[in-house]
Amino acid sequence: MMMSGTTSVSELYFPQALQDDVFTLLKKAGEEVGLPVYVIGGFVRDFFLGKAGKDIDIVTVGSGIHLAEAFAKIAGASDVVVYENFGTALVNVADYQIEFVGARRESYRKDSRKPIVENGTLEDDQLRRDFTINALSLSLNDGDYGRLYDPFGGIQDLEQKIIRTPLEPDITFSDDPLRMMRAIRFATTLQFYIEEETFASIKRQRDRIKIISVERITEELNKIMLAKVPSQGYHLLLKTGLIDLIFPEFYRMYGVEVINNIGHKDNYYHTIKVLDNIAPFTDNLWLRWSALLHDIGKPATKRFDNQNGWTFQGHEERGARMIPGIFQRLRLPQHDKMRYVQKLVRLHQRPIALVDTEVTDSAIRRLIFEAGEDLEDLLTLCRADITTRDSNKMARFLANYDELEKRIQAVEERDRIRNWQPPITGEIIMETFGIPPGPLVGTIKTAVREAILDGIITNDYDQAYDLMLKIGAENGIKPS
């Protein structure tokens, strides 16, 4: 519900934003404890953007904790989560998550983003907010219910799609450097642009990001990753100089080296194009991370020779080996999510390689077997990885890729290899030959599996058993 014009703040009332019963209860709680109550921040911003929000930030000129306790009692909420150190409280009621805080002014030490807090006015509290669009406030009080308080022109910034700080931006970003990441995140997710002086300030203050915890930075990166056009965030991270500080492995992808007038493509821009390509097809954060990291091994494997030009041989394997370290440093999950990304990075060249060759059923069976339940995600990633600017070449390649996908589907329907386990297990081998666990068991099991994948025998227990006996005899063992 965007507005236009320059209507005076005193004339702007939006009670329609506050029609849910929860706001009536918040107003009643304020009256009961004698405190003024205002909705502030993201809920108000999203109302003017035409979005429904369920997270509500409440500010009062007084004790936010006291107000939260009164509201919880009136609303019948089960409990109040109190954060004494921050003077805030959280109440969950119906579908809403409501955070309460007392209006305050803040000052900062240079070596910390933890503020020195004092009680303040509503405008003091608005002034400490990160951006003008997040400083908008609506009254829940008698006499001005629904009135918009917008001392810094946040409504105009919403209309013009601008990210701008209420304070002088050097102060805002030096005080809390995480706001630099938030500026880029909001610009990306809302598809806004960062006001010129605010942007220049991020470039000046970028070294301050070093005092922010990795967890908080990665939280913002994840939100950028899930945007409709995530490349916008990575363009801004590059232009501000933040990417080198927060994600050096990815920054190494940037740039083109030229030898003998031969240059390779810029892998930074290629990669964020792949990320944009995959975004319309998935909201799976980890598939998007796979797109971002699929070529992360290229800087380490880049080579030039006069015969072949630039090559990145083995970059998929090098990249896969880099994933655990990157996930650990960025405090990303170290379990199945990491292994999923690692698998897709390791395999991402395989379907593309099959497009360029006379593909055999054996090669397709191996791909299906290795990708397993992640086959569709791998194929989605590989399709997104097709980024040539030559429209004719693109059309030919996509047509060939379509044919490959049809072949993969046909082989899978016939041979049922996905999530397949060979019919001959290690236990069967040991029991048949009366041998203990050891390398020979693995040799026989692998040989049977490879024979099935190569189409030498079918995926049939009797054929596999006969082959096991033959391989055993070749290795000097007989059934016990």
C-alpha cells in the first residue's frame, strides 16, 4: 500500500494496519500500565509494501518488560521470555511473535557493537534504527491511534526504493557494522538501491565488519542467498569491498587473467549468474549454496599452456574438498547439509560431460547411482550452469541437455539404480567363502557392483552370485 505525495506527518493515519485483535490487546495493556505503545519497524514497513507480517516490534516510553508482562496476562499467553541484559521481552500469541522494548538512546565504543543504553523518547528510539524504512512507527494510543510517526522520511524512501540511514551513515555503520550487511540484504530482498552517501559510507567503514561474529554475517548471507535475485547482493558485496573480508574463498573467483591475449571467463560473475539461474526453480538454501560453490575450486586449479589455453582440471574435486573448511569457517551445518553440497559440487561436471559425448547406459547408470536421491537437484544445478551468451550455442546445448535428461529417466525407469544397493553384500561374501572382514571382501563386492553398473550382468541376485563365485575362484578361494 504505497503512498505518493508529500502529505504532512500529522495528517497520516493508518488504523487499517492495526485491525487485528492483537493490537486492541496491546492498546489495552498500555492503558493498564499507563505507558504509550507504538508498533515500529518491519511490521510497519511491510504494511506499506503490501505484505502481511506476523513479527511485531513494540516500543514504549518506559519498561518494555513491564508492558510485555501486562500484555501476556491480558492475552492469555503462556509465558514471557525476558532478556534482562537487553531490556526486552518476547511473547508468542496466536500466530504472532511480539517483541517489546523500552524506548532508548544508544552510544557505542569503537571496539564493540554492544551499545551503552539509556532511556529515551520515541524519536530517540527511531534514531537508533538502522534505516529510515525500519524507523516507521504507528501509534496504538487513544487520541492518535494509527498515526504514522516518520521523522526521517521513511515513507518517501519506500516510495523511491531507497536504503538510507537515519543518522549520518558513518556513525550508523561504525556503531553497528552488521548494518552494512543488513543494508545489502534489504537492497537485495526488497530490490531497492542503497542511497549514494550510505553506499560510500559502507565502503569507508568496511573494515569494521571484522568485529562482527561469523554467525551474524552468515545469517545475513543466507537471507541474501534466498532472495529473488541473489546476485544483486553479491554485486554489492563486491563493490563495497566486503566480500574479500567475509568470504575470501569466493572473492578469489573474481577477475580475469590474460596470457598471450587469451583470457578466461570471470568466474565470480559466472557463478552469481548460475545462482540467479537456479533461484526461480528452488527455495532450497543448500541447493543455492551448491550453485554458489560449484566452481569454488577453480582458482586453485587454474593453469595455462599454449596448447590448451586456460584449464581448471579437477576443479570439481578440489572444490568438494574445500566445502568442509568453508562450512566450518562460516559456521554452516557440518552434517548432512554440508555433505549434500559437497556431493553436488563434486558431481556437477558429470552431466555436462555426458552432453558432450556419445553417452552410454553405463555412464548414465553410474551418474544415477552416485547422485542417488539428489539426482534432480544435480540436474537442476547443471542446467543453471549453462550460461553462454551465444544464443544459438545455448539453444543447441539446452536441446542436447533435454535429450540427456530423457535418457537418464529412461535408464532409471528400466534399471532402478537410484538408491540401489548391490544384491551381494559383504556379509554374503564372508559367509559364502568363510573368510573374515578384509580387503578381499571389498574387492569382490566392488567387482560385482561395477559389473552391474557396466551392464556386464543385470541387477539380478543369481547372476551377481555366480559372478561372486567366479571372482572368488580367480582370487584362490572357494565356497566353504
